[in-house]
Amino acid sequence: MDYFCLLAITTELKSRLSGCRINTCHQVGENALVLDIRDPRRPESPRTLMFRTRGSNPGVFPLPDYQPPPGSSTLLARSFRKKISGSRIRDLDMPYPDRLIVIRLTAAEWAADRNLYFELRGSRSNLSCVDTAQSAILECFSKIPRSRDPEHPRMPGEQFRFPQPPESSGNLELTGSMTIQTLKDAMPGPTTDWKTLLNRIKPLTPSLAKALATAVNDRDETRFHQLIHRILKAGQNLMFDPVVELRTGRWELHAVSSGLPAEKRYEFDSILDAAIFWEYQTRQSNETSRLFSQISNALHRRAQQVRKNISALQTDLERLPDTGTIRMKADLLSANYHLLKPGQTSLTVPNLFAPDNPSVTIELDASLPPAIQIDRLFKTARKTDRAKPFIRKRMASLKAELDALQILKTELENAHDPETLQELKKRLNTKRLIADENTPKIHPSGDISEIYFKYRSSEGWNIWVGRNAAKNEIMTFKLSSPHDFWLHAEGYQGAHVIVRNPSRKLSLPRRTEQEAAELAVFHSSARGEKGVPVLVTTRKHLRHPAGGLPGRVIVREHRTVLADTPRQGKIPKEL
């Protein structure tokens, strides 16, 4: 949004927000602060005003019907709230053409009025609360110490210095607007009037506009092309490039999407309505782009894995020996068993299964008795007969999955709104192709104390007990080892119990097993009962069912022990 568009928005906000009361504020995201504003003239219709610093399009945006997300009361938001809550907005102003918006606040309990200075200075955009009597900064959104930027420090306690207006560049005026798409077709040639072209370009930042003007005045063609390249490079990542113009008394918003070659036009009664629509479209585009990339990457990764598995199965199928040849050798060795001697390395006999009975030589293992070699040949033939249909069935299943992934990819290419993408993401989550964002993620160096309770048995074995279903899943399949012992109250809802087994013992000591089984009963819906069956197995005999809820497991091998609910004083000590 250029300076004239911001000036028009500031003028409209002044007429709408003057006299309103700031109720509270909260932070949304890393670079955005939202004010909750109440109008005493219309108390039933609250308003919100968002200040977004940094990012691709910093600015101030009124948001209708905005609901703050839970847990957004950060320390920064509470600090701003303490300094501006209960104040009233006197007016808004934009005193300098380098995008400085001033919101003047007043309150009866303040010794002096306070101002909110919102600077839109590209990567240095900032929001500062300043005491007008001393020009002292009370709070700022992005703290910039003097050591890091001596020309533009912003720290609480420092004096706020007004930015200087940009120097005049002769008669050159940067007042027009032009989209990135149009700029790509208007690269300057040898006969191009640079001044006329530059008058049509929307400056992205004041510093870039000044650099362009200097390059034109100095006739520096190399520098000019470098700056044009920067504009084009910045525009390639924009999903929505807005241009606002006033035509025949109505504001028009031109939206050029990177995915659509045609230009879209929307008409609004005010510049403020156009800005609200722009903010909504920008958020929608960012959400759509994020979901599209996430789903596309998941489909690409799974398709690569499926193709790799199909190739591996095809290689295994080609390497399988011919069962007919193996059985023929086994039958010939059985028929000529009387000719076999210990330590023999080969045997040449007539092939009774071929016409004319040609001679065939069968290689033998001198270290094995002949009977065992014959038995191994028959076993190899049987295993090969079982493996071939299994591999073919698995390959057919993977090829069907590859076709299904191609259909999902086609659906993804035809999806253009966040709702459709969210539905597609849920389907991929059901197929376990995308991780559920609600499942807590544990970093190897992160805190795992909230995942399980930790006990120690009387014999010194460490015992883990999961805190809920999702954390049971993490503890069992992410944090434990295949040789750890696993216990669970059979037929009851309850916690998974893991007995750590770093030395890879084949069985648990009887006393430790009984204590772990009692913990499994104590942390289940069977608490208070006696003689509860408890499953005991090792972690390697568990697997999670495809599409199953967190905490669900399939047990391949186990044994059962009976345990009672332990008395209060008999529970192992929690660490």
C-alpha cells in the first residue's frame, strides 16, 4: 500500500475512531498487535485494529468480527495493555510522507497524554508508546538498541526522534501506482522515457523510491536495472498485489494473483473497506499457499517412498530362484541318496525329469550332511512358492496406492480455497500421510517430564507411566526401546506402563514385574479391583493400527499376570 492509500485510510480511521476507548490489546503472531476498541456511541459493536510490523506488507488494518486466539496474552501485550488500557483516542494523523501514523491518546489518570507512533519503514517497522511530555518511549514492539542501529534506536527510556522527511529529488514525483505484472512488461529500453516510467511505479519502500529517483537523475542505467530486478524479485513471492485507485467517486481495488493472468477488479464505498478486503485476501492467500505446500510435499514424499518400495519388491522378485529347478535337484538327490557321501562337493547324475536324461551336476555343501541339504532345498522351494504371490500382492497394493496418490494430486491442483484444502488435509491425516498438528511433538533436547510419570522399583528398575492417550503414544512408540517391557490392564482403559530394559534382559524379575503390573492397575479404570489381568510383553511386539486413535496398539505376543490395586503405602516411589 503506498503513501496516498495510507493517508486516505488514516483520514477515514480518524473519523471513525475519534472518541473511542481502548479496552485491551493482545499479540497475534510474531509481528502483529491487535487493539480491542469500544465505541461509546455504539457499545454493541466492538472494533479491532491490527498493527502488523515487518513482513511483506506492514500496515494498520481494521478487522471486523475478529476473535483473538486463545493464549495470545504475551508479556509484550500485557506491557502495552498496562500503558494504554482505558485511554481514549483523540485523533489520528500522518504527519510525514515516509509513513508515520500517530494515534493520540488521553486518560484522566495520566499526568501527560500518550501517543502511539506506528512507523512503516520496511524491515524496521515498529509500534512505540511515547509519553508526549518528555518524548520518552514507554514501550515498543521491536526493541532496537543503539549499539545495533545508532541511527534508529528504539528502546524503553530512550527519547523518540521523529524521522526526517525524504530529500526532494527535483521535479520527479513518485505518486502513481503499477502492479508487478505490468512492470514485467515495461522494462526500460534504449528509448524509454525513464521519468515517465518511474512516475507509474508504486514504490515498495521510501528508501527504494529514493534510490530509483537518484538512479534516474544520475542516468545510472546499471543501478536502475538492479533496482528494477529487486522489485521484480520481491513481487514473485506475492500471492496478492493490491493497487487502489479512486475512479468516478468510488474506490477500486485491483488484485493481481500470481496464479491468475487476468486482472480482478473490486469496487468499494471507501478506502477502509478496500483495506479490510485486502487484509482478508492476503491472509486467505497465505493460508492457501501454506496448506498447498504442506499437502503437495506430503504427497510427493509418499509417492517417492511407494515407487522405491515397488522397485525393491521387483528386485526381490527377480532374485527369487526357480522353484522347479530347486525341487528337481532335491528329488534327484533323494533318488540318488545312496551315491551321496560325507564331504562330497558335487554329484553328477542323469536328469530323470528331462527328455533323453541328460547329465546334471548338483553343487553340494561339504560341511553339511546330505539329508540336511536335501531338507533345505525342499524348504527353500516352499518358501519361494509362498513369497512370490505375497510380493505380487504387495506390489499390486502399492501400485493401487500410487494411482490413489495421483488422484489426490489432481484434486489438490483443482483446490483453490482453504476449506477444500483443509478437507483434503484431514483425509491425508486419516491415511497418516500428514502428522496431526494437535499431537504434541517432542524434540530430542526438549522437556519430556510432562509425557509420563517416573517410578523406580524396589529392585532399581525405572518404570514409566503415560499421562494420557496421546502421551501413551509418544512414550511407547517414540521414547521407549524395542527391548523395553510393556504392561497394560487387559480390557480396561488406562495408561501404558514401560519398564526400561537397557541391558536387554529376556525377562523381568518377579518383584519388579508385580510392582509394574500394580502400577498398570492403579493408573487404569480398574483401580480398586483385585485379580485384574495385566498384559506383559516387550515393545517390539507392539504396533499401532493404521488409522487408529492415539494410544491404541495391536499386541502380537504376550503373557498375562494377575495384579491387585496397590495400597497407598505400597506404590513405588515417584521420581
